[in-house]
Amino acid sequence: MHNHPSGDPTPSQADIRMTKTIVDIAKPLGITVHDHIIVGKNGHTSLKGSGLM
């Protein structure tokens, strides 16, 4: 989970790439990444709920 100081919770391409990297690294270690949530001024975005992971 992290916030976007701009207030817009829309995931950037960097957010999506970083999440994929973390998921790929964690999997062989037996760690499951359940979601990546971005918090903005007027709401949040779940990468899992958005189909981005």
C-alpha cells in the first residue's frame, strides 16, 4: 500500500511493474502478495480489483 501525493489513486506504469516484480520475487520464497492498494485524496485503487495483478 502507498499513497499518491497528487491525490489521484490511478496506478502508474511504474506501480504496475513494481508490483509484478515484487510478486515474482516473493513467489519462490513462499510469500503471497494479496493486493497493492494506492490511496489518493478522494479514494483508493486496488490493483487486484482492477485486474492489474
